[in-house]
Amino acid sequence: MSKFLNNLYTSGWVLLLICIIAACQAKVEKPRDISLNKYTDSVLSQIYDYQDKRDTKSLLDYFNHDNAAYRCAAAEAFGSVQDSLAIPMLGQLLYDSSLQVRKAAAYALGQSYDSSAVAHLAGALQNEDSVYVRRELLEALGKVVTQSQIQVLYNQTDTSSKEKEGMAWGLYRAGLRNVHDGIATQLAITLLEASNSYETRLGAAHFLARSRNLDLKKAQEEAIVKVATQDISPNIRMAATSALRNIQTELVRKTLAELASKDGDYRVRINALRALAAFDFNSISSILYKCLKDENLHVAITAAGIIDASTPSDNGALVTEMALNADRSKIKALLLGTALRLAEGKTDLMERIKLLYEESNDPYFKADLLSALANALISYEFLITKTYSEKHPAITTAGISALATLQGTSDFPKELQPAFADVFKQAIESGDIAMIAITSEVLANPEYNFKEVFDSVRFLHRAKGRLSLPKDNEVLQALNKAIAYFEDTAVEEVTNEYNHPVDWELVKSLPKDQKVVVETEKGSIQLRLLVEEAPGSVANFVALAQKGYFNGKNFHRVVPNFVVQGGCNRGDGYGGEDYSIRSELANLRYGEGAVGMASAGKDTEGTQWFITHSPTPHLDGRYTIFAQATDGLDVVHHLQVGDTIRSVSLVK
């Protein structure tokens, strides 16, 4: 018995020791791996999942949560959900104890683009003591104020530098919607001149560049010229240079000509050329011709585009000579199109273009040459042949676009209408999504009066029956417009339903600073993925990259000093896969090297993405930003249409 008790006593101590050790281990929490992203927190991933599903009710339930991080995440979600039903509750969050929650609520209210949010934002300004939140409130106001409320933005006293930054961006957001007045304009000039803050000056400069119908005075002209020529930041010089297009004086013309030829940043040169386009062609022709030979191809392309749009009809011989002597294919094709339009006898030049076409193996150059042929009606038979015989989508898309352009010429002969109607009907019946989209826009144009040509539009309905959402959203939008035109009905709305959940297992496996390398034929670009701000887009991009989706595809769209775009499986901008992901509109800015998702409207994103050449704040809050280029920006600036993506891989 005593032996049994002794054993029991000993066993009891062992058991007690085991329990104590276990309890101690339970109390010692494993430290969170700081390299992991925030979605290892299951509540945050659940909140974001409600955002992805646009579940307003479930998100609102978190507005009263004890954890400020969860309240903040729920408020931020409405920057993407954009449900006006949440405005009153977001207004209450403007008085939350957490600064971050108040900032998130202010951003979300601005993203509503609903004037009923003005009272909430303006009221919070009266009591807010944080300059960071006040800055956010002011910018948000710019997105929602009406013309009669614009004074709310600038009737602020004793503003700090951070508040002036918010005021500048608020003015810009309002100016994008053509909401401004003389006081706002003068305030922008003052902020541009007097502020030491880069962000404030940038916001003010973009207000002056993007707002329509500004009435700028002499003193304001001189202030903008000074900034355009002297500011240390090329980003601010770019915006100020663009603003000068609103002022057509000799001082401005000379300033722009100087900038176009001599500024050290090619993007400023491009903006100067675009601003010069507002002047009489003869007063700017010499600088345009000079810029055709600029070492930077983007500058030369811009100059060629302005020559095409503005050159007088008696310049045909000169433009033809420049076209034939051009040694860069893009410039040659652009100038040949201009020369063909201006030529009196078009046959010889058309034959030269056709010969160049047949000799080329570059599908993108061939596409450019077909675009050039859109300037001569006599080329329509060649265009039809190539549109329906070539295989590369870039060529066929350019061909049908050229035929659509010919249809729209002012002297289009009525006797050709039946033949073109047959061509466009064939395009609709081809099943090619680019042909359907482009042709639908032509058929829906009442100026062409195709109602008198077609006895039946069943072919439009048959084409629609072969399309499906979410893949064909953009095409269906165009086709529905054509059907509505012919049948005198309202245009059927096209909306992508929720169809592609976020891959949370993949998201949670990614470090918050995950890098990827995009290898191109021009060099490599390193991107930092913004997994915490755009987890759905990042997971989509990573999944595509891991299966080699982007390998061998081309950059199909390049707009000088704007974006370079890739990810299209066709190579012409109309491609994608049979799913869509949600727009993720976090409080981020499109600066140089920002990587965004291309879309045909909210929640239609898929495989296509773009990288910006410079700050493009008009995209902020409207297009998902999911990455930032951290290395290889020189490569971004040299990419052209047709350049190949060799691979996209994660950095281990």
C-alpha cells in the first residue's frame, strides 16, 4: 500500500510538472514573422474577403469592433466597394478614436463620388485636430464637392504644410470634374510658387494641367513658365508644361519650343510638344521636324502624331520625303499615313506602302502600315484582303480599324456602302472579338445610317449568343450598343458577377515585400508586389507568372509619357481569360513606375497590366495599383509596341 502511495505521489508530481510546462508553453506566443503579410491574421483576410464580394452588410458589422485595425480595414474596403449606403456610417467613423480609422473613412467617403458625403467631410474638418486626417479630408472633399461648394476647400484658416498638400490635391480632384473658380485657380498658383512641399506643388501643377476652361492671367502665365523651366523636379516641370497649353502667347510658344528641344527629361519634351499643338502649325513646324530626329523614340512619335493631326494640305511633298527617309519603322509608318492623306495622286505612295508591308516580317510594323492605308479609300480592297487573310491579331485588328476609319471619311461614296456593310457583317460573324467590338461601334453610329442597309440584324444576336461573361465584357458592351441602335431600345448593361475568389493560401504565402523580375528583350524590370494593398490582383499576377502565362507575349500598347501595357494573350489588347477579378482601389498614388491593372470598367480586370512612365494621378482610385517598379525604370522608358516579355519570375 505504501509503495502504491509512493508511486502515486511521484506520478502526481510528474503530472503536475508536465502541466506546468505545457501551461508555460501555451503562454509564450510564437512571434509573428514580420516578413509575412498582414493577411496571416484571419480576421483581416475575412474582412478583405467581404470587400472582394462587395458585402456591405458584413463590412459594416466591423465598424464597431474593439480592434481599431479591423475598423480601419472595414472602412478602407469602401474605397473599392463604393456603396453609397455606407456614407452615413462612414461619416460616423470620422470621429473614431483612431487616427488611422478616421483617415480610412475620409478616403472611402471621397471614393463614393457622391455629394451627400460633403456634409460629413466638412463637418469633420471643424473638429479634427490631426493634420494628417485633415489632409485626407481636404483631398476627399475634392472628389465630391459641387461647383457651389468649392469654397469649402479653400475657406480654411491657419493651414499647415500637410493641410496645404491636401488642399492642392483636393483642388486637383475637383478640377478633374471641371469644378473650380478663379479663387481656386489663384490658390493653385500660390501653392505652386510658394510651397516647399513636393506633393503640394505636384498637386497644384496637375490642377493647372488637367482642369478645363481655366482663365489664366498674365501674372499666372509667368509663374507657370517659371516652374516649367526651373523647377528641380521633372514631374512638376512636366505638369506645369502641360498647363501652358491653356495660354497661347508668344512667351509660351517660345518657352515650349525651348523645352521641346532642350529639356534633359524626355517626358518634359513630350509634354512641351503636346502643348505646342495648340498653336498655329506654321509657328511650330520647325521644332516638330527637329523632334522627329530626337534620340528618344517616344519624343519622335509624339512629333509625328502632331504633324499628322495639324500639317496643312500643301505639305504633302515635304512629309513624303521625310517619311521615305525615316530610319525608324514607327516614324516611317506614321509619316507615310500623313503623306498618303495629303497626296493628290495616291496610287504610287500606296504601292510603296504595300511593298513595305509585303517585305516585312514584323506584325506590329505591318499593323502600322495598314493603319497608314486608312488615309486612302483606294486601299480598301488590299485592307479587306489582309484583314481576312492574316493570322496575327495585331494585323487583323489594325485592318478592321482602318476599314472603320475609311467608312467615316467625309467623302465616303454611297455606292460603296453595300460592300462595306458586307465586310462589317462578316467581321461580326467572324467570332473575332476585336473585329466584333470595332465593327459594333461603326454599326451603332447613326451618321452612317446602317439601318437602311440591313433588313435584319439577327447576325448581331447570333454573335452575342457566342460571347460570354466575364471574358467578353468589353465586346458585349459595344455589341449591345449596336443592337440597341438598330432596335431602338435601351442599351443592355453588362456587369461581371463575382467569379474568381482570392487565393488566400497563395496570398498568405507571400512576404509583404515580395519582388518579381520581368525579363524583357530590352532588359529586366524589378517589381515590388503590394500584397497588403491589392492581395487579389497580386495573387492573380503571381499565379499567371508561375505557370509562364506572360512568357513570350508582347507589350501591345505604349503611349509616350503615359504607360506601357502587356499581358494580352492576343497581342492586340483585346485578349484575356475566362474570369475577372475585382478592382482594388486602395489609397495609393500612380507615380513613375506604378504597376496597375488594365480594365474595361470596374471589376473587369484579368490578365493585362501596365507600368506608368510618370505620375498619372487621374488614374488614382480608379485603377488597381498592385506593384511598384523598384529597378529597371530605364527599361520601362525604352519599351515599345511589339517588345517581348521573356519571363516573369518571383525573387526567392
